[in-house]
Amino acid sequence: MVYSLIGSCKAAGVNPAEWLEDVLSKIYSYTKENRNIEELLPHLWKK
């Protein structure tokens, strides 16, 4: 699963290390606040 997410990052032009660091810091608050975690997918996360 992790390899698939890294591949998605590369396909979206996202640095996998930056994405993973950011997502790991946010995912708990997203689930706690019932926010849509799909926003954290690489193609939507891209800044």
C-alpha cells in the first residue's frame, strides 16, 4: 500500500517525503473532526 501511495505522489509531481510528513501530522485531526481524508491524497494535496 505504501508503494502505491509513493507511486501516486510521483505521478502527481509531489515529493513523497514532504507529502508523507504532512499527511502523518494531519490525519489524526482529519478523522477526529470528521473531515474528508480524500483531501490528503497526493493529487489533491499538491500545493
